[in-house]
Amino acid sequence: MRTADLPFLAEHSADLVLLIDALPGTGRAEILTAMRRKLGGPDGGCQCSILSTEDPPVVISGTPAVICAEADQVANLSALRDMGHVQEIGNRDLFLGPGQDPHFAKTGGWPALSDHLAQAPLDDSALTEKARTLLRRTPRALRDIVARLCRAEGGFDDAELPAEQRKLLHWLDPLSECRGGTWRIRTPGLAAVLRAATDAWSAAALAAPPAPGAAKAARIAALLHAGDRAGALDLLHREGGQYFMHLHGMEAGRRVADAFGEDPAPAVMALQFMIAVKSGDIERAAYILSGYENGVLLDLGRRMPRAGDVPVPLAFCRIELAVFRGEARGYHITDEASDLLARTDPRAHLMRGGIYNLLLDHHIRGERFAAAEEAATRALAHYEAADAPYLSFFIHLHRSIIKVRSGEPAAAAPHLQAAEKALAKTPFEIPQDARFLALMRAVTAYETGDALPMVDFAETAFEGFAYGEIWPSIAALALAHGAEALLQERGLQAATHYIDSWRVPAWRTRNFQVMVAQRRVATLQSARRWREARQQLESMASRIGFLWMESSGANLADLRAPEDISQALLWLRQQVFETPRNPALNERLAAMMDSTHVSTRQRLCLRIWKSWVDRRQNRPGQARRGLADLLQLCASRNSFAPVLEERAFVLPLLEDSRVMQREMIEAPLPRNLRRGAVMAFGTGPLSRQEWRALLLLGEGCSNKDIAREMAVSLPTVKFHLKNLFKKLGVSDRREAVEEARNRGMLSE
């Protein structure tokens, strides 16, 4: 759905709270981003958030504010209504009408289903899975009534419905409509889709099961009510302490935390910290830790003084905060974790497993996969000893991440299967974790060369995914793979919108903001908007800049921080395109490939750039052998994503007659290599200089800009443009850009 098609966006006043209470797949995240830009700009000024069904009620204070949540989750909604300070948007405002949706008979105007059919009109099974994915993200009560209504041949008689069910159907409107006193699904075609989507769910699965931790939470609350704090703390310790939520569910954990209130007991503070992290509210988690000795735990830039005096649960929370924020140096995290392990009872399986779990994510982010695998093995052993399948789920999930980032996506499958089994054994449901599993399956498919599952995830699951707990390593994959998949299949505008959406969540940290900025640059480069990419690189506050790269040489091998390595790789990619004949590039590429801190996947990209430089420096034999070896390696691992991401360099090499000889003739190529791709740079009727001028025209450059970028005189620019216009059969720059796009030479 295009936000421009929604009249309430243009009419909305900045002094009103905008409450969006609607189904998944109605464009909530897109609206959130659009309103943030309108009301507060891309970097702040507007309160924006999406609450999951597990999140506690919030109080909205101040405007402008945009919130996606159930009405019951806004604690002061009645007051806002009384004062006329809220504009409420529901399903009827966001569903499409018959004249807006060409597939209305089948989709009932549900925007996500309509968008899906526009891309794959003949794939009914994929449409069913799309509907199933959307329904899984709704509360069980809604799923239950939708599943029953789509199977009720005569519909539901409104007069006979219990009040609670009637309320749900009114909320679902227009997915469910009351006509002549009878409730039915909006269209028969949509009812058929929903029947297929819910066929796999048994009646037991659709009904809300009793919360397994409810009785224990009630017992703790009763002890506190009776004034027996010591008894309540003892029971909390016996039921997992700070891990109570991970053993008994989010709802039970919140009930216990609320019952204790502002209790200073370390186990209670740690439980409240863990609930805040699980909700994606890292700032709330930090605030909870600030209550210990005037905030001494929040100084993450140095080792903890008198660490042995800090209670173990709170010392653990400090390390977790450092991992999620990414603000502490690596040796602080690993040293403090080692000290904490030495202080922790060997039989305290939940705590020891949690410490290894933190180290696991920390090692993955640092590309230390052997250390990560060792931490995973130890964490899993402790979690299994504690009979904690929910926590084991995360270890299996992180093991799949290790395989993907090691360039072995096929090896991730057994770990994803194990994660699914662990989640099935968990006696409560948290939708965010099912999204983690769906993400990793999409990532695995993307790495093998199939971008469509990742596109589907980015377009349908993101709005509920990015606003809860996200481990940093998982967030990095979702950002990078989602943007690249959308760029390949939907174009630059869709990819840029997706990247901008990551600026909205409240949990974002400085490190993640840098990651978002770096992803934007990489996306611009992949879209061949090289000038704009360089301008953004130059504007970034990083020690790795143009001058540093010019004098780097072998020093590139000494980079350790993931942020610095990513920045250096972006600069190197830029230089490989702009100045491929620069002899210094050979040393820089070799240094990066020799680095032990560069991942296997990054090294594959470096090898592609090396082949491009070899060809541009008139070493076609080396270019041919290097590219052929890389393609064989990718085929042996079934990992073609780097080749697809670097096709701006790969495709011109495949068009080069001096490269396409001998070993390259039978080299395996990914089947989607040319799908959606623009014409290879440097091929076709244009010379290389004419191609460069065309790309700069596409970025809106003037003749002076082009001269500066190409390091040539204005007369030379005019000469190249004259030849360019002649070869394209046009008379001016506007027509040249339009014709180039029509021919597939420029992206939209």
C-alpha cells in the first residue's frame, strides 16, 4: 500500500496522537515511517512505536506521537479521547476497496495479500502461506474466531453472539462484515484463503491454552500480598529467579515483576531487566540497572571496579546490556564474563548457560566463529540440564547464524530444525520467536540465491519483528539481507524505505545506527549510485575515511572492530569501481583478504573485486582463474548470495571475451544472476566513459559535477554526452535517462 493513498496522513494534525489499531499486513510500519518523516524528520522529534500483544500498557504523553497498538494498551486512551487529542485508525481505514484492489474477490482488500498477488498472481500455495503468516501474528482469540467464521456456511447470527466475540468481529471489520444481521468474511474468495491458511491448526492450537506459569506467578503474588516477602523471594529463586519469564512465559513474568514492584532484591531487578530487554526497551533496562549504587553498572567503557561485590544477577545484566548496546570493548565483555563464571556455582545451569549465551552473540558479531561454537556447546549443555527448551531455542538459532555467516547456508538446516523442535516444547507462546525462525529460514534461502523468501519477510513480518527483543547478530542479518533482497527484487526505493524503517525502533543504539548508515551506502553502491554513496561515506563520522584509506596499505590487515572493517570494505568497494587501475588497490585487497578478522563471506566479495581489478589492470588470466575458482567454491557450498550482491562487477566480467575462456566456460553461475538486473556496466553500445557519464546523469549531476567526478574537462564531458545522446537516439539529458531506464541500463 502506498502511504500517499491514505488521506488521513495528509489530514493528520501534529497536535494529535495517531493510534493505529489494525491487523498485521495493513502497512502499519510504512505509515509509522511516513508519519515520522512528516512530524519529526528521519532522526527524531516524533514518538513512534509498535507494541506487540505481549507488551504492557503505555501512557502517551506529549505530541507528536504515532503508536501502533491495541486500544487496551494505551492506558490513558480515555483521557485522550475526552480531550479530543487522539485520531484512531482501524482496519476499515487501511483495507482496500473493490475499486482499489484488482484482486479484491480473493483478498477482500487485505493490503498484504493484494500486494502478494500483484507479484505472484498464480501461486495459491504462497498466498495461503502469506495469510497463515499474518494470522500467526494476531492474538489467539482473533485467530480462533477467524478460523470458525470462514468455515461457517451460514455465517454467525449477530443476535446470538457473546459480547466478547461481537467485539472481536467489529474490530476485524471489514475482514468480517455484518450484513442483514449475519457476520461473514468479506468475500467468499478470502474465506477460502483463510480456510486453507487455518487448515493445519487444530482446535487445541487455536484455543488459548492455560498459561503454565500462571499458578506459580499467582502463588508468588499471594505470598507478597500476605506480607511474606522472604517466602516470595525463595519461591522466585526456586522457579528460575531472573529466568522466571524464560521458564514460564512473558505474562507470568510480568505478573511477578508487577507484584514485587520497586523491590531492590537483585533477582527482582534482574527479572525486571530481562522483561524490558525481551520487550525491546533497552533504555528501560538501563534505567532499572541505574538503581544499583547510583548507576555504577552503567559505565560500560571500563572494567567494573569491585566486580566481586556486585550480585551475580546484576553483574550478568550489565554484561547483557553491554552486548546489546555494543558500547564496551571486547576484552571487557569477555573478561567480565570469565570472572562471573568463576563466581557462579557449577550447578547454576541457567546462569552459566546465560553467560555463555551472551559470549556466543558477542563472538558471532566479532566473526570469531570457533569461539562462538564453543560457547554455543557449553550454553546448550547447561540449558538442557536445566530443562529450558525456550533458552535452548536461541542457541540452535545462533548456531544457524554461525553457519550462514561462515558461508555454509546448507549446514544451517539441522540447527533450524532443532530450534523448531525446542520451540515446540516451550509451554508458552511468544510470536517474536517464531519470527526469528522465519527470518533465519529466509536468510538461509537468500544465501543460496533465492531472494524471494527474504523479500516476503521484509514486506510482511518486519513491522512486528523490529519492535521487540532482537539479539544484535539477528538484527544485523535482518537489516543486511532484507535490504539486499528488496534491492534485487523490488528496486532501490523499496530497499531504501526498508532501511529507513530500522531508524524507528526505540532500542536502536549508536552502533546499530552506524550499521544502518553503512547499509544505506552499500545499497546505493549496489544500485550503481556511486556518487551519492561516496558523498554519504565522506559525511560519516568514522576514523576510516578517504585519507586513512589512501595511506592504509598493509595496515588494513590490523583492523579488528567489525564497524571499522565494514567501513573499510565500503571504501574499498568504492575505490575498486572508481579507480580500478590504481596499483595501490592490489596491496589493499591483499591486506584485507589476509586479515583474520574478515569473515568468509566478506572474503568472497573481496575475491570478486580482485578479479575486477585484475581485468582492469590488464591481467585477464588472473581475473578468469580467480572468478572461476570463486564460482566453484560458491557452488560447492551452495552459497551464491555474494555473487548476486556483487553482480555490478560480475556481469561485466561475464561479458568480457578475454575472461570467458577455458575454465570460465563451464563455471557454475547462480540461476537468478540476471534476474531484475540492469545492463552490465561497460557493455553494449556505450564506451566505458559514456557509461560513467550515463550513471552520473541518472544521479542528477550537472556537466560540472560530471567533469569533477570523471576528472576530465567540460569540453570532454560535452563530447561524451554528445556521443551518448546519439547512440541512445535522444536529444537531451532528460530523454537520455528515460531511454536508458526503458532499455534496462539504469535502475528506477
